[in-house]
Amino acid sequence: MTVLTRRQTEIYNYLRDNADSFACAPSLDELCVHLGMASRGSLYKHIMALINAGLVEPFAGNKQAGVRLTLPYEAEDELPDGLPFIGSIAAGKPIEALATVGYMAVPDALKTNKPCYVLQVKGESMIDAGIYDGDWVVIEQRDHARNGEIVVALIENTEATLKYIDQQSSEKIMLVPANVSMSAFTYHPEQVQIQGVLVGQMRSYR
Amino acid sequence: MTVLTRRQTEIYNYLRDNADSFACAPSLDELCVHLGMASRGSLYKHIMALINAGLVEPFAGNKQAGVRLTLPYEAEDELPDGLPFIGSIAAGKPIEALATVGYMAVPDALKTNKPCYVLQVKGESMIDAGIYDGDWVVIEQRDHARNGEIVVALIENTEATLKYIDQQSSEKIMLVPANVSMSAFTYHPEQVQIQGVLVGQMRSYR
DNA sequence: AGAAAAAGAGAACAAAAAGAAAACAAATTA
DNA sequence: TAATTTGTTTTCTTTTTGTTCTCTTTTTCT
């Protein structure tokens, strides 16, 4: 991998920033005018260096034509589209320990502008809140929550669950399932680690 | 797929921008004047390249006539991103009558490969199915459903609701709310028009 | 300061693209 | 029908463009 010289990065930056202003692939003469150069031959060397580095590609259409920005540039915004999908939530492991399974495109209305991730719900502990087994939940990554919010809580570093949080104090934290057949538990704050707060929910009926 | 040369894109841009100023399909001679060219033959080559690229189509009206911009090119990238968001569902109007309020990006997992649209739920009629007031539902556009599916049904051309459908026959259709405090109703098939089937659901907790 | 690298200018050449002009055929108009 | 416009093809010339080369100037580094 060759390293670009100063002038080459300068030219590359210019091409990247002004890609839109060239209707078609610009010719060397055209670029010379924009760059304030008097010789095609000089520019040619730089362009060839950029092509060699894979930053620019020759215009594929006709045999004789200028240069055009190549894909690697666009690849930069090819950041995975959507939120990380981390797996299911009754797995009994800390979220950090779970690998990202994939990425899921989520409507803007279902997420916040803070970092979020997606989990799939296992179990019936939140069924009375309309959160069913198999639903996907969008979680905003946080280590604290307000009373009444639904949180992803890691208990004793082993069990991760989705519960209402309530009665938070320096001495206790209560986690309440939304299921009439299940009961609430009270923990010491050290036993409970909040890993996120519910901000969205999705279900598929297919 | 051939790529256009610089002159060809130049000519194409001119045609696109000045499409309105040509009452009918312009002849080559006419275009030559506008483009400052002296020879039809030269322009002909360019036009043929544009036709070949599918950017321009020969005027279909008479056998021998100029060129005309084809629509597909511009129409393609104007497709809105996401599914049409049609409004809320307890509005008591047929879906067709409701204007598209906007477009909502929906995860692939929540839609089908058939035409779908998005509605916001008003009311508590499906609360026992975990569908709450304010939820968004993704509906696959259909005029029929299987028993047990959740459908958008238009009753007597006035009231549109989200209900389970059951006991379909040539004589009756039963629509069942998922709410213990509400009761099912039976209708004649002529009274009920199915407008779609539930395939996805979304909720925001923000 | 001196060597090496980088950048630039300019000329020369071949290939490609663009244009001009003429000639012909099909369609349209008078 | 005759005349004219219009699309189409062909041949040729001009212009543009990529490419290579040599030489000079500038920058960079030891």
C-alpha cells in the first residue's frame, strides 16, 4: 500500500468534496482549471497515484475519459444500516457479553438519539404490558432509569430480564414483572445492574 | 450498460431542463439550433446513444419524428422511502378514502413482500392481543383473510376497525375484539369489507 | 548545503470523441 | 404529384483527451 503525498491527498480531498459539481467524469484539462494547474501531464501523475491507491477509479464508460470517485468513499457511510441486534433477553448474560447478531433497521419513531440496540423477548414476564414472547424491543443504552420505566436489568451478573423498575433508593431496588402470575422482587442496588431502558417495541404476525 | 460521454450528458441535461419548452417532440434540426450545432448527423449519434441508454425515447406519435424525454428515469428515484402511513384506524372511513399522511420506514421483518401500509391504532378493542392505543400496525393490503387473522375491516362503509375475523361463510362473518369488556358481532358478508391483514406492530415508549 | 523526492510546465503523439457536410430514403406537406 | 422536411448513413476533418517524455522548479530530509 502506497502512501499518498501531500499534493495527492489535497487533490483527492478536492475531488471528494466537489464530486457533485461535475456532471460527468471531468477531463484532466477540466480539473487543471479547477486546481489552478497549467499542465495535464503533471495532474496525470497524481491521478494515477490515486487510482493506484484505489481512491479513484477511471471512468468505465468510454475508453477516453476522466476520473471518478470510486466506491471506497461511499463505503464509508456503509456503516451498518440500523441498530445492532444483540439476541434474546432471557439468556441470563450481561448485554456486553452478547455478540451482535446482526443489524435491524428500526423506524425513527421507535428509537432515541442516544445509542440503542435491539433484543428479542423470551418469556411471558411482561405479557400484561403488551410485550409478548418473540417481540423485539428497542433499548436505549443507559445505566440508570426513572421509577416506572421498563428496563433491561442484570441481576447478580447472571440473569438479564425485562421488568418495570420502582422504589429505587440507596438501599433497595424493586423489579416488577407485568404478569399477574409472577411476583415482584426487591434487591440491593449492588445486585442489580441496569443495561438499558425500553423505548420501542415491534412484533411480526407472519 | 453503456455510460454516457461528456457531450451526451450535456445534451441530456439540456433536454431534461428544457423539456417543457418543446411543445411537441423536437426535430433534430430544431435541436441543432438550440444546441448551436451545424449538423444533424452529429446530433443523431448522440441522441441514439441516449436512446440506447434508455434516457430518451423516440416519439411514438408519427413514424418520423424527433425525440422525447422518457419518464422512467425521473420517476424511479422519486419513490418514497418506506411504507405509506395512512393515519389512524378508528376514523370510521374506508382506507382508500384516507390520504397518505407520510411515509414510515419499517423493518423488513414487520412487512411482507405484498403492498403494505401503516395505521395508528385508536382505542382499546385489541388490548388483550397486546395491541394498545397509539400503537402502529403494519397492514398487508388484501380483501380476504383466513379465520383467526387480525384484519382491518370496514363495516357498513362507515366504521373501520381492527378485529379478529372468524367463522367466515357465505352467510356470515364474525368480528371479534380482543377485549374482555367488548363483545363480538356477526355480520352479513355484504356488510363487511376487508381492507388488509395485520402483519406487524410497533410501539414507542418515548 | 546538498541530495533526494515531489511537483510542475510544456511538447509531442495516438486514440477517441465531436462535428461538418453530403447523399439518400422515408415521411409529411403543399 | 411535386416539394419539402426529417431521419439515417457515410466519409472526412477538427477538436479533445489520455498518455508519455524531458526538463525545470520547489519542497523535504539528512
